[in-house]
Amino acid sequence: MINILKSISSGIVFAFLYLFIVFVSPIILMLMGYTNIFSSPALVGEYLYIIEIKNQTFSSEATIFGCILSFVVGLIIHFFLNLLIASFKKGRK
């Protein structure tokens, strides 16, 4: 039960990291001098995020698909790291 809660919290951390990156990146791009950008990458027909910068205005949109995908990636990384750590501990004995 504790392992499931830890994996879910790891997925949630990755989802919040995704949200933070999507909402902060237009500000960083504007500070770097980019003034005309439109980015909306898609995976299997669904957008991961939408970022648009025109002159001195910007908009960024995190999509549900991007949040779900980052949550799943967080779960996979958590379980992979647990498997890797367990194999190292088993090898030392």
C-alpha cells in the first residue's frame, strides 16, 4: 500500500513539474528575446501543450493529455528506479 502511495505521489510531482514548465517557459523565452513563437507538439493526434508568443503578449496552455502523460512517465520512472535499486541491493548480498 505504501509503495502505491509513493508511486502516485511521484506521478503527481511529475504532473506539477510539467505544469510549472509549461507556464514558466513563455516568460523565459520572452526574456531571451523571442517575440514570435507558436508551439503545439502533438502525439497520437493530441496536443501536449500550446505556447504562443506574439510581440509582448504570451499564452500557454497545459493540456489534459500532457498532464496524464507526465503522470504516467512519473509512475514509470518511479517503478524503474525501485527495480534498479532492488537489483543493486540484491547484487551486494
